[in-house]
Amino acid sequence: MRFSMSGRPRGLALSILIAASCLTLPLCLTSTPSYALSEIQREDLPSPGTPPATGDSAAPGTTVPMPQAPGTKPSDQPADDTDKSEPETPANGGITSPRADPDAPPPAVVYDLDTLPEPVKRMHGLIIEACRTGDIEKLRSLIGKGDSMTQLSLGDIDGDPITFLKSLSGDGDGQEILAILEEVLSAGYVHIDTGTPQELYVWPYFFALPLDKLDPRQRVELFKLVTASDYDDMKQFGAYIFYRVGITPTGQWLFFVAGD
């Protein structure tokens, strides 16, 4: 039977065509979402039992990690370098910190400079002599340079050490800081960490004594260096944190710092 290209037969053919298309359309619609869903499952909803195509391109969490033996570092993580993760302590950081331990017996307070080892006594005298000249430049050779330079701050300093000391001095020329340094070295001292690599002679002795245990005479000596208001603040902190000087048994001027 032949159908003309006009009239109902053409409509019938068109109906058959549409019907056929409708039969195939669900298949198309079904396959497209199914493909998209499989992509979502791979990327966002991983199946623990399905390994990724490649280890490098797989998204995190696509595989279930196998338990490892105790103490074993995960293979997909960088090595745990515990030593590098811990902050490093500056060479003199602990040495310059106040040693006022309320539970330990206080160290002996010494005023007699003749009991000092000769190298310590010599350095002490040279610093005092430089202070009394009123010329802060006289400290330069005693401060030194490089790794053996006297520590003048709890942090790093930029530039010239004498310029730095002048910046600390209220007068700008360094006379005030020289007066403080001389007064510190005129107080009694303590000998700490005897027989250890950290052995030191430290001025003033308040460095190693709890402030709330000072007797009236010692408080008078303290007020030569700080005000009563400073004293109250330091008691709240728990230690003397004004300027202090440390000299090693070999006569090295190790530090002249203030702060906590």
C-alpha cells in the first residue's frame, strides 16, 4: 500500500515516528542521568570497595586506609619531624631569665669582689671604668662582636650595638644607660649554676631572689634601681625583670638585658 505525502497517511507516519521517538527517549533520558550519577558517586560519594583508577588522581577518601602497626608513619603524609616542629630556644634565652624560685633555698648574696675569679673581676672593673667616663663608646670593645658579642636585648637587634644602647637611654647620648649599668654592677651578686656549662655571676642579686621575700634592707637596695611602682609590678610578675648583667667564669660579658 502506497501512501501519499499528503492527507492522513502522512499524519499516521508522523505519529509512528513520534511514538518511536518516545520509546527511545526514556532510554536517552535514563542513560544521561545515570552517567552523571556515576560521576557524582566517584567524586562525592565514594564506594569503599572500589579502588580509584590511579592513585595520584583519586580524590581523598576514595579508599579505606588499612590499619598500620603502632608507631608507623602514614605513607601518604610527610615524615613527622618532631625536633623541627618544636621552637628553638635562643642560646642565651634561658640564661637571662630570672631565677627566682620561691621553693628553692635562695643563693648566697655576695658583695666582696675579691671573691670573684680574676677574669670576672677584671671584666667587672673594666665595665665600671667605662661607665664612669660618661662615653658610651668605651663599651664597644667590651661588648665585642659576632658570636661572642654581649647580648643587649631579649630579641634581635639591628645595626650597631652602641647605637642601640643610645636608643635605650632617655638622654639619647647614653649617659642614663651608663648610670644604670654602673648601679647594677654596684649591687650584690649571685653565683649560679656552679660547675655547669651555664655557670654565671649575675648582678644584681635580685635576679635570683623572690621579691616578696626581700628584707627591708634589701628593698632599699632594690629602690636604688627601680621605683616602688616598678616593685609592685614585678611582684605581680613574680620576679625581678629590670636590667641585669651576666659574666661567665672566663670573664666573658654575656648579657646586659631587661625584660621578661
